[in-house]
Amino acid sequence: MNEPVSVLLVDDHALVRAGVRASLDARVRVVGEAADVDGAVRAVHELHPSVVLLDVHLPGGDGGGGAEVVRGCTDLLDVTRFLALSVSDAAEDVVSVIRVGARGYVTKAIDGPTLSDAVLRVAGGDAVFSPRLAGFVLDAFGTSVGDVATTDDELDRLSAREREVMRLIARGYSYKEVAGELFISVKTVETHVSAVLRKLQLSNRNELTRWAAARRLL
Amino acid sequence: MRGRWVGGVAAALSAHLRLPVPAVRLAFVLLVLPAGVGLWLYLFWWVTVPTGNPDDPSTTRPAAMSRLAARQSLVEPGRRLPVTDVGIALLMLAGAVLLVALRRGVAVDTRWVLPLLFLLGGLALAWSQLDAAQRGRLQRVAGGRTPAPVLAVLGGVLLAGVGVVLVVGQVAGEGLAPRVLAQAVVASLSVIAGVGLVLAPWWLRLMRELGDERTARARESERADIAAHLHDSVLQTLALIRAHADDSAEVARMARAQERELREWLYADRPAPSTSVAAGLRAVVAEVEDTRTGPDGRPVAVDVVVVGDRPPDDGSVALLQATREALVNAVTHGHPPVSLYLEVRDDALEVFVRDRGEGFDLEAIGADRFGVRESILGRVRRRGGTAQVTSSAQRGTEVHLVMPTSGDPTEESS
């Protein structure tokens, strides 16, 4: 845990890269930067960073942006984890990177310590949900009573507890606050969030596929 | 074209030749006398010349030069004469004259009447496509979705075809004998098929070129639109920010307002506030962010998450008003970040407003203090909703409002 986590910054704006680099604290070490799709894929294969902070909209490649970078690095998904960092709050931007394998989605309005926390969390194999991503998940999986999963292995619906966690995150609660509110451990919160991430990636739920199909993401 | 009487041909011609309209109209009327030349000219120009004024600056200016957002298209020109009604009246008049003539014993070959009517009706239906005004009307009648022009052309072709076949039957002198009819149909269909096969490649190429050109034009106008927007809002805000560089609170406020506006514009599929609770909430947030500042005088950004949406009703309006009061409290007395969460379910609307301030003791607030008690809690409870405030020094203040849906739940859009 003393070893700082190695991070690759991928963003096409030098100004943003500099700002993110400055805001990260000592627990995180930036090992490289890339400005487009091809450069990012190359850098990931050369540097094997623990975490890639990935902008969703990137030039180069086949025009696939951040999702294309993740797809180009599928062979390294065990070593390298992707955290999407974007100004966009459009659902299709979120779903595109999450469904190809990113472990989380945060907006660029995030402050330095929170971003460092998120990087550490992703490096540890957990998922990171911003309030907006949680809201999107609730939107996609439905909020009515009939939308609650009854078994654990159901992919198209959230369990009651997962939905409760998502709602608290959407309300602006940190993982710790969620844990306190629900009288569970932070570790359990992380487990729930990872389960939701998995459902988000694997579910064939109408809304997800509709969005993805409409933007030709799949 | 404004000031049209029938098809707008005279008005268009006067604009083109820079002559007074009455003179052109008079010329048309006079030209009708020699074998109806004026009438034929009028009809010819009506169907062949496209509507619209080419000298109009809003249509001539190329998109690349444009620095303003896409212009609104011209209002549908007013037509003084209801052409359709006049046409129907003329048809009925002709029918009446025909009937009267028959009664008087005039030998009219009635066998020709039906085929000719079919033929003329079909032609009129198909050619009416060239009149843009007519097309707009047809589209409205068809509800906008159905390809009304296509339907009209198909119907016209069908009618005219039947008319032609009937005429052929008459010419062959065998009346409506099935054998003659079948021969005529087969012969005409094979001719059409042959011509179609020969012309198909040329037609396809034409369509493809047209499609390419359309896409290029759409892209161009989109680019102009983006340029216009960046110029009108973003560049001006940046200039303002530079001018106010030493006033950090003002800079932050302007940057936030501009960011919100740009998002609103980029993700343009967002509905108008009057049709959506989510959009109404965003308008409320924008107003609070613009007009209120935190305890230290700095603007506060509100983190908004909305799940689901539906059209507003009385309950949602009251809920939004209460939400606004709660937001104002959170921004002016609390500590950022301020979070706002709205969930639209089938059975209820639920709102959470949260800040990270030191919190306050609700019981300590006197009953006479109107703020929280009346404008937030009372407003929601009077409408049958529930409202509660939790506040602590460690976790800040959270206002939780629930408004049950009144009436039947409308479809939930995501």
C-alpha cells in the first residue's frame, strides 16, 4: 500500500492533463500521458500502468474515443484498470466506456483528494460511481417496484440493496456515508457497487441496448 | 411568396421582372383571350417554378458565411383563394352543366366522361406535388409522419392509369370488354417496365448525388450553427471573464452559468420546462445558482441527478417550489458541495437536497420563522406529501420531500 499507484493520463487537452496531474496527491504517481487513441493504446502496452485515467472523447483511431482505447487493451484488463474521466453527462458516453470494461466513471468537476481516492479504489479492483453514473444506472434499470431482482444472478434487475446503495450515491453520499447510513461496512458497499458495475456491463436490459444501438456502440 | 391569389405566379413574375403585380395579372387575363394562352402559361409556371423568393436574403446567404443560428423558415404564405374549394366547385359546376345538357337532349357522349374524369383527377393529384404549399397541407393532413407526397403520387398514377385504360377501351370501340382492357394493361405495364429498366441506373445515380449533397449541406449548416453558438455565448463569456479576472466570485459564477448553458445546448434533446419535471428542476437550479451565493459570498454549484421524468402537474409544481426554497437554504447557509437528487417514480416524486454545513436544530427554529417550516415543509404537506429535515453537525443537512403522484401515472420516459 506504500507503493504509489502508477497512473497513465489520457486526454487530448494538455491543459486538462496538467490540471489533473497537479490535483493528484502523493498516493498516486503519474507515469505517462497520451493525447489520442493510438498513443494511449501504445502507452498502456509499454508502461503497464495500474490505472488509466481516460477521457471519453479522444481523437485518432477509428473515431471510437475512450471506448476504443479500452477495447484495444483488452489483453491487459487484468493488470490495467480504466477509470473514465469526462465533462460529458450524456448517458451514451457513460455506457460506451463502462460496457467495454472501464471500472468507473467520474466527472472532471471532481476535486483532487476524491479523484486520488477513486484511483486507489479502482486500482484495488473496486468500482467507482459518481452520483451521475448512479442516477444513470437507476434510470436504466428502472425505479418501480417490479424492477427488483429476486435472485442474485439476475442481470437485468438490481437487488433492493443495490438500488438502495445507488440511490444514496446519487444523493451525493460517499461510500463511507453510505456504509454508515445502511449499517454495513465500506467493503460491503464496494461489493454492491462492483455487482452493479457487472450488471451494467453484461445486462441486455432494453434501455442499455437501446442507447447503445442508437449510438452504434455495440 | 406573399400576396398570392391563386398560385402566386403573377406575384412571382412581378418580383422577377420588377413590374407592378396588377399589370402582370392584367397581362395574364388578356393573354387568356387568344386560345387561352394566358391560362396555359399560368398553369405551366405554377407547376414548374418552385415557390419561394430567390432574392430573399435568408435563403441566398451561404451557410459558411452565416454567423447567426439557423434562421427560422418563412411562415407559410397566406393564400387568399382556397384553391381546393374552387376546384371542387368547378368540378361540380361542370357536372351540373353536363346533367342539364343531357336533360335538354344534347347528345353528349357520356362514355367519355368517366375515363376523362379519372385521368384529370389522377393528373391533378400527382401534379399538386409540385406546389410546396399544397405539399405542406397534405403533410399536415397525414399527420406529418406518413409520406403524404408519395401516397398522393401513387394515387394519382393509379387514377390516371385507370383513366387511360378506360380511354383505350373507348378508342378500341369495344367498350369495357375484359380482353381489350387486359391487353391494354399488359401493354402499358411492359412499356413502363422497359423504360424503367433503361432509366434505372441514371435515376439511382441522381438519387445518390442528391443524398450526398443533402448530407454535405446538413453538415455545413450544423457547423455554422456551432460557430454561431460559440461566438454568441462562449466567446463573449470568455471576454467577460477576462475583464473581471480579479473578481473570482464573479468569474466562477459566469463560468458556471456558461457551462450550464453549453450543456443545455449540446444535449439538445432535453424537453422544455413546461413539459417535463426534470427540465423544470434544472430551470430552478439555474435560477438559484445564478442569484444566490454561499455564506462567504462565493457562488455554489449544485450537483443535480435526475432519474426518470414525466409531465408536471400541481403536485410537482408545489414540490419544485419547496425544492427551490430548500436549495436556497442549502446554498446560502450550508456548505458546498450541494447535492440534489430527484427521482420520478410511477407512484411518487422524491427529492433530496443535501449540503455539508454545520447543520441546525429544527426545533430551535421558532414557529414564527416562515422559511423552512412554511415554504418547504408546509407547502409539501398541504398537497398530501411528506417532508422531513435531518440535520447534524457531522453530516450536514438533508431535506427529504415526497410527493405522491396525483391522478393516473403517465408513462415514464428515461
